[in-house]
Amino acid sequence: MGKADIVTKAYMRKSNIFADAFNYLIYNGRKVINPEKLTEVDTTEIAIPFGAKEERKEAKETTETTEDPVQKYRDILKTAVIMQEAETYYLLLGIENQTDIHYAMPVRNMIYDALQYGKQVTDTAAKHRKNRKNAKQQEKDHGDDYTKAEYLSGFYRDDVLKPVITLVIHFGTDLWDAPLSLHEMMNIQDENLLRFVQDYRIHLIDPARLTEEDLEKFSSSLREVMEYIKYSKDKKKLLEILKDNPRMMLDREAAVVIKTITNTPIEIPEEMEVIDVCKAVEDMLKESREQGIEQGIEQGIEIGEIQTLVRLVQKGDLKIERAAVDAKMTVDQFKKMMENALV
């Protein structure tokens, strides 16, 4: 697991950030999912493939199969208790963090969700087998009215599944251009035929697709993280959102995500839990400008001359190659100075 995967997983595991992501997805930003009502569960998905031949040995209470279980690992999985009016719902919410675009994400998520449902069925069947060992518990829970079909399937008529919702969060600066559904991965245009092919769509949060209105629906630092990633390649816009922005006082995990994903070389002291990202970026730019000026001075160039060369290039009155020669720098060094707003 790479560093980017580690830091994004640690960040999204925080219950307030996790809840904020799903409140944005499901409730348009309304605070319905309570972070305190979230409980993290084992992310290992194990299911015995349906249709595998089973030989039950009732005396030993063992099950032998001709196939090995399927095992996958999600990034994060939490149980959620959602209360709305007089109703209470129990769900399983999963998040997959993607620092790179995944072109088979619909299939990948479909497998995760299917395995989770398979695990619920398997766990329910195991519970029934355990209860059947205790006649009193059996009579209390279900009586003697279970059918042969229920017994064989292990899942009774009144059993229910917990809904599973999986959300993909793209921590990348490029626009997600991968398929968003199973149908999009197929080369079939016949709508009549596609009606019989089960589709599977992914739920996605992609910084490049988020509008200003979308960003305002987040209530945690996830808003600033997504916004910074979205504009990380647009230096002018990035400086605009950073300027005197009180919301850029971020928790350490959020600042680390920004630094890691966008390769912004800001300083994040080990002892600090809250980071002023505006100041950190400002200090970084100031240091870069000073280094550029110092380099020019070392070459015998006046500060005013360097600034004049930058302005001429910005206006289009001087080619950057000529300016770099006059400043006694390489073109790359001169470009870096301009990117750091040396004016």
C-alpha cells in the first residue's frame, strides 16, 4: 500500500469525515447520518460461492465444500444507524479510496457488495443452525414452522438483509473518465438486449466534477480537501481560495492528504494537530521566491531586473528562453519562479 493510500484511508476512517461524505451523497449535505452512530467493522469480505456442493455432517456440525471461499478487502466499512421520523434503518456503508482512476470500478464494487450480501446470508444460516441445537431457543425464535426450502437455503422467509452502499472517493487531480456503470463497460447498443443485462452503477465523489455549490454541501474539512485537489493545477484559482480563508485551519490528517496528493511541499510540524494551510502555502511560496532572488543575486542580477524580466514574459513582450538567459537561469528555473508568483 502506497503512502497516498495510507493517508487517505486514515483520513476517511474518521467518523465525522465518513459521515460527511455519505450525507453529501445521500442527503444532499443534510446532517442525517450521525458520526456517533457509526461503528467500524471488519473489512474482510468472505463468502462461500453459492451452488458449491455441501456435505453437512450434523454430528460434527461441520460444512465441507468443493470450492474455496472468496476473500476480498475493502478500504473502510462501517455500520450506520439512521433515524428519520419514526423509522430506524440499519445499513452498511463502505468507502473505496482511489488515488488513481480505476477503469473496472463497477465490477470491483459489485464484487464487494455481492460478497457482503453473501456474508450476511452465510451468517444468518449459521445463526439458525446454532439455534436449532437448542430446542428452547428454536421454539422462541421460529417455532417448528420453518419449511424444507428454508432449512436448505439457510435463509428463512422473514429474514432480511442490511442494505449495502459503497462510495468511491477519487483523490486525484485528473477528471475521472472511467465507466460509471456496468453497461458502460459493454459494447452493446441494443437497448432491448440491455434490459435483460443487470446493470450496476458506482457512486462517485470526484473533485474535478464538483461545482462550487457541491462543495458547500460538505460540512467537514472534506470540503477544503476536495477544493484544494480540484484547483491544485490552477495556481491563480488556488491562491484565490487560500487568501485569508478561515476554513483553511485544517486537522492534521486533512493537511497531510493535501500535501501527499497534490505534492505541495508545505511544512506540517509533528507536534501540531491543527494546520493553517494558508500560512503554510504562503511560507512555502515566500521561501521559493527568496531562493529565486538569491540565485539571481548570486549570478550578479539585480532583484529589479529579475522582476522586470518576469513581467515582460507575462505580458508576452519577451520570450521565456531569452529571459532565462538574461537572468542567468535555466528555462525550468525561470518557469518555477513565475509559478511562484515572483512579481
